[in-house]
Amino acid sequence: MALKLYGTAMSTCTSRVLTCFHEKSLDFELVPVDLFAGEHKQPPFLAKNPFGQIPALEDGDLTLFESRAITSYVAEKFKGTGYDLIRHENLKEAALVKVWTEVESHQYNPAIAPIVYQFLVAPLQGKSPDQSIIDASVEKLGKVLDIYEVRLTGTRYLAGDFYSLADLHHLPYTYYLMKTPAASVVNERPHVKAWWEDISSRPAFKKVAEGMKFGGK
Ligand code: GS8
């Protein structure tokens, strides 16, 4: 039975999982959830994720939510298929993948998400972007990326000289960030910029990015 992902391609967290599916060349079904109609707050979807957020995965009788937990499950379950995202044959490399996936979740995401929200989501809701939130978040993201710049001077990717789930998790938010004036925070750091150009040009992500349209852009 094919994997069923409930979500929408324009959502960063859904796209994170879709990118993982494509890296693993898996068959899946994307079941659309209409956020604008509030479908994610209705009982059928709340039964899949009681927090009322996309995405959710169904794999037979297993239901999961939280995009990063879903990608970890998929990468582990299909470790022998497609690209190895978790370095499952090397304990030390696998541990470094975990370290940098945690960094994305706890350092990178909290800094980047408000920037993307203010520039791209707020206007869709009829609000104008709050410049003070943008400025504070760009400063915070810059400090995180200073650390990435040093790291990426020594290794090609975050966990080592191999692309992994740690890099993949950064793709959707950074893709949207690069469409905003705050893209300079990446472009000003040469190793971060080269890393971004490398990971965003992988065929698996390019396929997903085609569906990542915000307000028609
Ligand atoms: C966040 C899910 C999330 O914010 C994850 O899956 O990684 N930590 C979770 N989903 C957003 C769409 S973002 O792409 C969502 O469902 N927003 C609607 C809402 O919160 O009401």
C-alpha cells in the first residue's frame, strides 16, 4: 500500500517530507488538505494530528505527524532504497546527521520561520510585514549562519562530506527565504551560499519546488 501524505505542496513542512519521498524514489499519494477552508481543524484531520497541523502520514495502520519525525521514519524504513539520507552503516556519521537535524529544528527553524511568515504569509492574510520581527529574526538567523559558515568551510555538507537528512530539512524554508529581501543573509556567506546552491539543485527538491507557490509567485 502506498504511503499517504496529507498536506499541501506549498507548505514547508509538507515539502520537507515530499523531498524525502523523492530522494528515496518512493510511490506515494499526496492527499490535499485545504488550509484556507480550515480542513486541518476539522475532526477527520484532527484524528490524524490532534494539533491540527499539516503534514500527517499514513503508512498502513500507522499514522504519524511532525514532518521531521516522518522523514526519519521514512529514511529508516527505506534505508536500502534510493539515496541513504541517514548514513545507517556508519554510527558516527549517523550521529552527526542527528546533531545537525537537531540544529535545524532548534536553531535554524525558529530564526527563519518568522521571516518567511512576515514576508510571504502575512500579506496573504491582508497584514503588512512587521519590520521589527523581520529585523530581529534576520539578526538571529545571521548568528546561526555564522556558525554554518565555519562548519561548511571544513565539510561540504552539515553532517560531513555527504548530503543527508540534516541538509534536506533546511530546503523548504530556505527556498522561500531566497525569494525575499532577506536572501542576503545567505548570499553574504560564501560557503553557506555554495551549500545552498548545491542542495537546492538536487533533482528531488527541484521536483518539489515546482509545487511551492505562494500567492501565485
Ligand atoms: C509544524 C507543522 C506546521 O507548522 C512539523 O510538521 O514539522 N513542527 C510541525 N504546519 C503548518 C503548515 S507549515 O508548513 C500548519 O499546518 N499551519 C496551520 C496551522 O497551524 O493552523
